[in-house]
Amino acid sequence: MNDDRKRQLALGFSVERGCTLVNFEAGPNLELVSELGARARSDGFGALWLTGEPGSGKSHLLQGACHAAVAVGRSAVYLPQHLMVGGPNVLEGVAEFGLVAIDDLDGWLGERRWEEALLAVYQRLFHRGGNLLLASVHRPLEVNMGLADLASRLRAAAVYAIRPLDDVDRARAIERLAEQRGIELGDEVVNFILRRAPRRMNELIATFDRLDRSALAQQRPLTIPLAKEVLGL
């Protein structure tokens, strides 16, 4: 069995290959990234609740923790909210993974049958020594949970808030993306993109991807004139 096949079996559901802890631009979040790496490697029970505004990198970090777990021989499952279309049965068996990462937690809560299913996952992980990672826009005390047993357990999780990147960190993120793709960018191009792109990291990366695709399609270097054309400036 090749390495890719083994990785697919160890990872539950779809995880983006490019979303790793290593390529996350940590900036002021180095402690958080380090903690996620430690949780990914740990065999003992632990629960961590990650908060941050939309586009701050929550999904990237959860998937990165899954990759980190698999890299040391553990199994991991990533559960975004869209999987809820399968009903609460989608959670059956997930607690058998070494690490369970539940994204968009706000959307999973508020209905008893889902909260009971989540409580069952928590209890199973607790007893067998798995790790639970949660991510939501809101902090634990800001989220309504009807099931008191679930609320008390999830609110006991360690809470980490993603801190926004400053312009130096955002510039470093663009430079890293360019380096990974073999693109040479001058400081003036990086600064131009920073001034024109949205501040949220997911939107900044999407803007860079758009510029990169256009440069490739036109067989042109990524310059300020090209960026102006693509962005309609």
C-alpha cells in the first residue's frame, strides 16, 4: 500500500493537503500552533476550543492538526458543518479516531439530537484517550447549548483565540506563497497587493491565487501592471 493510500485511511473525510501547521502564517499565534501540534501528537484525552472571526484560519489549523496527527502514526477526522446533511449518524464511529476536529461548531449546536450525538463523541474520546478540537466564531460562554451535560464539558475545554496578523506578517504570508510556487516578487509588488487585498487572510490568499492564475494563463510575470489589470484598477 502506498503512502498516499495509507494517509487516506488515517484521515477521516476530506482534508486539504495544503492546510498544514507548518505553512500556517502564525505571526502572534505561535503558542497556539505549538499547542495544536502537541495535541496532535498526544495520546491522552484533551479538548481545545479555537475561536476566531471568519477567514482567520480556523479551518486551516484544524486540518493542519489532522495532518500532524497522521504524520506521527495517529488517525484523525475533520468534520466541517456541511457534513450535517447526513444527520447525526455522521458522528457514529468518529470517536474511534485519535483526533477529532469539529469545525463551525456554532452550527452543530442548538438541537438536542445533535448535542446528544456530540456528547457521545466527547464521552467516548474521554474514556479511550482521544483528542477533541473545536472551532467556532464565538467563545464557549457565548454559545447556547441546551444540553447541560454537553455545555459543562465543552466549556471546560482550553480556549484559544486566533489573533489577527499585522502587515508584516501578511507580507510574509504572500512572500511564502510566492516562494512555494517559484514566483519572484519584489517588495513593491507585495506592498501593492497588501494595499489592495482584503485584510482577512483567506481573502488575501484568494486574491494572490487569482493573480497567480492570471499570470500563468498570460505567461507574464506577476507585476503591478498585471495586478492592476486583474483587479480592475
